[in-house]
Amino acid sequence: MLKVGDKLPEFEGFNQDGETVTSSKLLGKKLVVFFYPQANTPTCTVEACNLSDNYSKLEKAGFQLLGISGDTVKKQKNFHSKFAFPYDLIADENRDIIEKFGVWQEKKTFGKTYMGIVRTTFIFDENGICTRVIEKVTSKTAAEQILEG
């Protein structure tokens, strides 16, 4: 998994509108990249909506946001439209970006072991250097966790 001091990996992905988003275009502003397991699921919705509800505070603090999951562009579009998120959601179906950040890991739920996205938030400075990694994301207070750092 990426850690504090690491550089923002170079990546390219499609947002909810099918437009290409590249990591190089995200430099120059503080960046929050949050990974979530699946669009339109209860916990992921709570997290994404909390970030959306607090977007003006995050923006005021100088942050831009980017959400990433392994969903299709169509699923991201539905999720994005349903809640009118003010930030892009990346569809990383081939897990290229997910793997670069190291969030595709073994997980356990109810004694069952499987591979999946570990809900994680990465914060980068204007130069693309990781300044914080939030591994224990609390969906209901995701924005506060970012702002308290």
C-alpha cells in the first residue's frame, strides 16, 4: 500500500461521464483520493455522501476529491447522478489504479476470505506527495477525518 512520502502514481482512468482523468492533471492542488468497494452499497453511499455534504469545507481547505472503485463507467454514472456528487468517480474495472495504490487486498467478512478493495483515503500535497493515509475510514465522518489532519 502507498505510504506517507510516496509520490502520486501515474494513472489514467475514465470518470462517470467516460472522460479520461489523468493523475498529472491533478497536481497543483491538494488531492484526496478515496477508494471504496462498490458504488451504491450502503456504507460506500454514506461515505460518498458525507464527502459531498462537506465538499465546500473540503474545497475551502484547498482539497480536490476523486473517488475510485472497480465499478463500470455506467455504475459510476448512476451513482454519481443519483446523489449529484460534486467530484469525479473513476471506474477502474481492470484494477490498474487500485493495484498501484495497493488497496486490492485479502479481506474477511463473517469468516469468509476474499480479495477486494480496502476502503482507504490518501491525501496528497500540491506536488503529488502523499502526506496522509487514512486506513480506518469512518464513513459517517469521512470529511472530518480528512480535515482533522
